Amino acid sequence: MTTLAGAREASGTGGWRPPWLGRLSWVTWRQHRATLIGLAGFAALIAAVELVSGIRVHSLWDSAVRDGCVNPTNWAGPCRPLLSPFDVGWPLSYGYDLGQLLALLPIAIGMFLGAPLLAREYASHTTRFAWTQGAGRTRLTVTKVVLLGLAVLVVAAVMGWLGQWSMQPIITLSSGGFDRWQPGLFVTAPVTEAAAATLAYAFGLLAGVVTRRVVPAIAATAVATLALALLTYSRLHYWLLGLGLRQGADPAMGANPNVGYSGNRFDLHEVSGGRWLDQGWYAGPGGHRLSGTLAGKLVANPGLQAQLHTTFQVTWQPAGRYWLFQFSQGGAEVLAALLLGALAIWLVRRRKA
Amino acid sequence: MISAAGPDQARASRRPSWLGRLTWVAWRQDRAAAIGLALGLGALALFIYFTALKAHGLSARFQDHCLLLHSPVPVGCATLFPPMQGARLAPLLAPTAIGMFLGAPLLAREYAAGTTRFAWTQGSGRTRLVVTRLILAALATLAAGAGLGWVAQWSLTPDAKDLPLSLAVGWQALPFNATPLTLAGGALLGLAVGVLAGAAARRVVPAMAATAAVGIAVFALSYRLHDRLLGLGARTTRALAGVQPWGRATPNGLISLDRVSGSGSSGWPGSWLSQGWYTGPDGHRIIGGRVPQLMSMSLRQLTGRHISFWVSYQPARRYELLVSVQAGLTVLLALILGALAVGLVRRRNA
């Protein structure tokens, strides 16, 4: 296939024939169809889980709306059995499982699509033939990388969108257990899921070009993407949402800050009224932070707050900034993916086949 | 190396035995994977170790600010006890990684590269060569799994007696799968799945993908079957005091408790409370919509209505027995899969 593509391109005689892009797309499909079919099967499995669970969840939600159990939420009488699944039932397990499934998708894409993409050609030495055809190594490689990258972007975005759709009623009724700001849902939203998958794909690509061997490339990609996912989930997410925080008093939260604290501050990391609450602390009449010991006494005895004229200060992100942060994280990841991809292409051009 | 192993064995008594030479061959062939995996698992063990050290430093603050001041324990306090992270990671990552990066390429790479045609036609024979490599890989895997499990258990152990019930986790699915015995069994199963996938697919990447899929599925399945295992031979008793029927009620009236009984809350400290249910004055189990209402009542209210709360539990001393049962079943399954892989190797052309 590659030989034909190159020869036709070089001869310039086939005006009625498809352009080089069409032929190289066909070459790409022929070379990677097994991987693409396998990954499509994995994505279809996730999509089926999301679709079936989403329909069940929305059906429960519709029943609750019909019986007047939501807006505002009413847990009494006949509403209790309708709403209790959202409190202790299978939708919560689904929510946790979905987060893990969607987190696996970028890792699988990086390991099984990105890493072997060029590493397998290097390892089997087919580059010596394929890259000396008329189409040229750069055009062939860039076409493959871009086409597959676009497919990754679209598929991951669809998976993320389906996940968000299926989680909407759970987010509304789960009493704060799930929220779009929480890392499990934030990093698997359409924008961030697509960006994370693209970044994992680009990393796999670069690892394959650098190592030129399949298994080491897959291993390097597994370690890097897993580490990045864990780091994003446990650290970078909170760092990102800590940028440009607003501050104000929140007496209701001060009465019962049901979280652990570190030193003289509370790591709230929860959602209240659509806002993302980051940190909280007790402030004295002069505005200074109270010590951890004193804070402990105030938590144990909320009545002391009025006597000591303290306030509970919180920092938060307004609900309206959600998409700003989504596109910030997604944009940064896509930019990193482009840089890694460009580096891989540069290495391909620079090295011998 | 391989061609020298067969003839040399027959005539040179001063040289090492065939086992020694095949061990050397196995090491030469798989040293990169073995070293890479050792580094990866070592890094995981270090991660668990250092997070546990961090938790030890947090212990006093954890107890002062999370246990004494609040009831129930604040959600955020769990983040101050990071060894859970290690115990969560080890059972999933180690067996799957061993299966993917050691098991799957073990035979698949030789098939894909065509080197089986040379290696398996030497004097030592394909069966002896393959079995030797598999046994050596299995022994290394068992040692690595047990070592990692020991670190994971150590990370959870020191202050377990001081932890709130929700964090006293030894019986729960993930830490239960991270004991030295169960993790060694799981790692061996991962290796066997990888070897079989490699022998069946004869290509590296599909074998690795299949191993990853099966490894994750087995992990999820073991998580689901954990309750069944802990229900084997469970004892039943009437709860006298202190057992809050906290959990999920099912339509048939059974409530999943899934928690450890504490010394102050019942007569079976350290036991695993599996399920609970209410019985009416006639001794029959109460089912349906009444159960959630009963769950919010105190023991005194229940006694006044002649309603009893029963629990099924596993005594604390059975913990090691159940760990051994799970590990034994996993090792048995791994041996069957390994035998199947060797059978495939013997039956097929090189």
C-alpha cells in the first residue's frame, strides 16, 4: 500500500484519483486496524456502561420529578424509596466505577495506540521500506499521528460527555458526594478527558520513538500516564483550583467544619451552593488566623465563637469559573501533547530509518 | 547459550547441571524485564513505605483532631491517613504489571521474532526450557508479591488499634488482597494469565492488552467476590448492644454491614460484621420498606417492639485462615493456567 501511495503521488498522473491524504488515511487504517478495533471495543464497552446506567439513573430521576420529590428535595414519605438509591444505592457505586473506567481510557490509549505506533515499525525495521517511499517519512508519520490523534480526541470527548450526562441526577441528589468540581468528575469531563487522552497518546508516541522497542515504550508510557493521572487527581487539581481564590466569612461552615485540619487551616475541598470551597480557618477579631489548638476548641464547642468574636473565613472559586478551569487544564494538556508530538516528529526526521 | 546447553549437559560432568545452565539462559533472556519490573515494584514499595512514615508522623494529630473531637469521624480525616493509598495500589498494579511486562512477552516475543524455531529445537527440549523459565519467573514473582504485600500490610498495621472503625481496614477487600499471601497469589495469577495470553496470541501487544483486560477484570471480580468469601461459614448472633445497623439495606431485608466490630461496641472485637437483619416477635426476618425505618431506631425502641437485630460475622481468629484460602485458590488457578500454556507450547509448532 505504501509503495503505491508514494508512486502515485510522485508521478502526479492520477488527477481523478483520491488525494494523498485519502491514500495515507487508508494506509494508516490498514496498519493499525487491529489496535483501533480493540480500542474501539474498549470504548464501546465504556459507552455501553454509561448509556445503560445513564438511562436507569435518568429514569429514576424522572420518577422523582414526577412525584414532586426534587426541587426542593423531599426525603419523606413515598419519596424516600425513590431517592434512597442516590444516597446509599447502586448509583453511587456506578459513580465511583465510572471515574476509574474513564481514568483508564487515556492510559490504555497511550499504552496500546501511542507507544506501538512507531516503536513497532522501528523494531521490525519496516521503517526502512516505508519511509523511503515517495510519500516521505515526515508526511506519512504526520498524517498517521494527526489522524489517530483526532480520533483519540473525539472518542475521549464523547466518552466524557456520556459520563457527565449519566451522572447529572447523581450529582444533583448525592448530597455533595459527587460534584463536577470534585477531581473524579472534573478530570473526566469532555474537555479534560479528551485532553488527557491526547496527552497520553503523545507521550506513548514519543516513548516509542525514543526507545524504538515496543515493550519498553509501553512500560514507560504506563508509568508516566499513571503517575500523571495520580498526580493530577491528588495534587494538580487542588493546585489549579487554588488559583485566584476569593475570600469571605462563612458562619454556617464555621459551626461544623466536618473535615480534618492541618495546622491552623481546614482543607475543605468541597462544594457549597455551586462554589468550590478550598480552605477555611478561624479568624480572631483582628482578622488574624487562630492557632490549631484554639481552632480545635472552637470545633468542639461552637458556642465559643460568639464569645470570642471569631469568624470562620473560607476561600472559594465562584461557580461561573468552572469552564475557565476546564479549558485551562484541557488547553495545557493539549499544548503539552502538541509539544511531545512535535518532538517525536523531529526525532523521526533526524534519525535514520 | 541455548545450543550449548543440550550437548554439554550429557558429556561434561564438571560443568553446572542443566538446571543451572537453563537458569542462566532464562536470566539472559528475561533480564531486562526482570530488572525493569524489580525497579517498578521497588518504587511502589518505597512509595508505600514513605507514605506510611508520613502517616506515623501524623498519628498524634490524626488522633487528637480527627478521633477525639468528632463523631462520626470527619470525611477529610481519611486524607490524613495515606497508607490506604498504597494498599489500594498494590493489589491492582503489581499482578497486572507482572502479567503484562513479564508474563505476556515471555513466550509471545519468541513466537513473534521466530526465535522459537531455533531455541526449541535444541538438546534441552522445548518443554524443559519453557517449564524452567516459567518456574523461575514464578518463584521471583511469588517473592516480589510477598515482599510488596508485607510492605503494604506493615503500612497499615502500626496504629490500626487506634483507628476509627471505618478505617480499620484489614478485612476490607483492598487491604485483604494486599497481604503477603494474597498478593503473592495474585501476582502469580497475573504472571500465568500473561504467559497463557502470550502463548495463545503469539504476539506481544495483543497479549499485553489481553493480560491488562483480564488482570483488571480479575481484580474487579475478586472485589465483588470478597463478600462471598467472608460469608463462608459465617457465624450468626443476636446483637445485644452497640451495633449500629449502618449500611445498605436490600429488598430482602439483609443489610450489608461490611465493617469491623470494635472493642467498645460489641462482644466480638476485631470480628468482621458481614450482614445484619431484623426479626419480628415471631422470629421471621423483616423485609421491604420497614427496614429503613427500623435502621433509624435505637436498641431500646426495638426491644420495646420485640424486634431483634441479628448479625452474621467472621471471628477475628479466622482472618489468617480466609487469607490462606484465597491465596490457595489463586495459586491453584495460576497453576492450571500455567499448565495450559505449557500444553499449548507442546502441542503447537514452533
